[in-house]
Amino acid sequence: MFTGIIETTGIIKDIFSSGTNKIFWIASSLSNDLTVDQSIAHNGVCLTVEEVKNGLHRVTAIEETLLKTNLNNWGMTTIINMERCLQMNGRLDGHIVQGHVDAVATCITTITKNGSWEYTFQFDKKFSALIIEKGSISLNGISLTIFNVKENSFTVAIIPYTYKHTNMQYLKIGDEINVEFDMIGKYVNRKLSS
């Protein structure tokens, strides 16, 4: 379980394929402190640490993960957002994030404001019931509030701290981003539709 408050960014240093899986070696300021079997959110995707050495850690993404996320777009030097799991004795500063990505969305506009940034994303309209004005969403693992909600698009605003400390600063029109819809909203929607 995560909060969507990014601790640091990491950089992809090596990628291997193994059957239908992809193996990633990642360098970050957290890597040396991680332990094998630890769950870490990588761009909002919960992946298990399998090995740690020389300031790097290794994770594997299986086929299901590759199909539902933007991990297939990762290349050498891709910068990713990272968050360790929630400690139950701490504050929940973002919202409840599982690290289970529901879909990808595509960036369709970027606007630089005087002191903030706005990004609009287009998504598959089959998920429209999971998006509400001023609701919570996780984008590449970042807990954000959405507004300007349409049938298949929404906008988020990024404050300077988030811009500086996440990979949002590198996002361009056409880029795909991992989306995890609000968990409570998903359960409510499921109950109401059954």
C-alpha cells in the first residue's frame, strides 16, 4: 500500500527480456537501502525488489503488468518515480494507492502557468465512471487531484515541488502515463453496478 507521495526518482540502467517478462536494473538514492522482497512503487507500479547491488536494484515485470502499464515504453535512462510502501505509523499525505495500475492515459495538452503546470490526459472512456471532479487519482504513482473532467479526459495541476521532484517535468504531449483510479471509487462503482 502506498500514498502517492513520491520519495525520489530512479533511472533505468539496464533492461533484459526473459520469456514474456522484462527485467529492469534501476539506480536511485533508495536502491542501497532496499531489501529483497520489498514492495516499491515504480511509476505507480508495485514491483518486488529481487536483488540489490552497487547502488542498483533489480525488479521483474510480468506480461500482465507490461500489458496494463507503460513499462514497455521504458528504455535506458528513462526516469521513473519511486515510493516505498506506507508505514502504518505515519501520516497518509496523499491517498490510498495500491500500486495496481488500471490503465494508461495519453498526455494531450501541457500548459505552463506562472508557477504551476497543467496537464490534460485522454483515457479509455470505459473508465469514465471512476473519474469525478476534484477526485483523487494516481499518475505514474503521484497522488493528484483531477479537474475539468470530460467523458474521456481530465486535467491535473502540478505544483513546483512535485514538478521538480518527479518525472512530470519530462512529460510531453503523446507520452503515456500509468493510471490507478481511486480504490474507494472502484469498490463503490462495482457495488452499484452489481
